[in-house]
Amino acid sequence: MTVLSKPENIAVVRHGLAGLAEGLGAEPDLVDDIKTAVSEAVTNAVVHGYPESVGPIDVEARVTDSLLEIVVRGSRRRDTSAAAERRGPEPSCRPRPDRRLER
């Protein structure tokens, strides 16, 4: 799905992906964790990807076996400042083997 980088779309994406996870049989605590992670990712794309404008945020969800992978992409704008160089590469989320969907 693609949404505009507006704050009201954070809830749209969060609820849509929570519904998908529930439909796939995810336990309630896992659905809550998915909602939190998706809210954070989309919020970051809204705030940092388009700080002075509105643009597209692409959200992809893929299911492979019992793994739900969610990818959020906003602007391709990169922080090339000296502070960013000192911070190093941006962290990424990795799946935890103990948190799988029951199918």
C-alpha cells in the first residue's frame, strides 16, 4: 500500500497491518508489537522523510511460511552530515525466531 506522509495515515497503516496479522493467526501480544513497530516506522517516515513536504510512503507486507515481513519506505533523503557519519549505519529490525505466526 502507498499512503501520503500525513500523520492521520499512521493509524491507517497500523490498523491495516494489525488486521492482516490477526487474519494470519498472530497472538494478541504479537499483534500489539506489530502495531507499535509499524507506528514507529511510519511516524519516522512522516517526520524525517518529508520534514517540509508531503510525499509517498510505501508499505509492503510479505508472508513466507510463518514469517510476516513488513517494509516501510519513505523518502530516499539521506543524512550526510558529520553527525550521521559518527552514528554509523541505521539500525534495522530482524525477525526473532521465537515470534512466529501460528498457521
